[in-house]
Amino acid sequence: MEKVKEALEKGEAEIRVKRAGVYQTLLFKVVREETPLGTVPYLTADRFVDLPELVRIAEEYGMPVRAKNGKVLPRGKREMDFANL
């Protein structure tokens, strides 16, 4: 939970991801998206990230994650669980 609070407070998080077989540190910004359920915060990357890496980040941070190739929620969660955080 510390990572989530820190990311929400700072508005960004530097996360080490594996892209094309090479580890890189990418900046994920917290972007709040309006939905019918309320405002949902997403950790958002402006590059393509492999889906297994997106799943790992979503599970590790416990937040929805989005990149150019899709969005992922932590296992067992829905968007409405993150509304108005």
C-alpha cells in the first residue's frame, strides 16, 4: 500500500519493466479518467509494454495500469473498486 499512496501523492511512479528482453525504467503517470462510476486513477505509460509486465505492475501496485497496447486491472478487482480514490 505504500507504493500506491506514494504514486497517488506524487502523481507518478518510476517502475522497472522488461521491454524487448531489456530492463528499462519507465515513468508511469497517474491519470484520472472520468467514468460513470466516478473518477478512476490509472498508472499510465506512453509506450508499449508487454501484457505480462502490465499484469505484474497492476498486481504489485494494486492499481489499474494502462499503456498504448491495453489496460489491466489487478486480479479480482473492477473499475468501480477504484472509483473516487
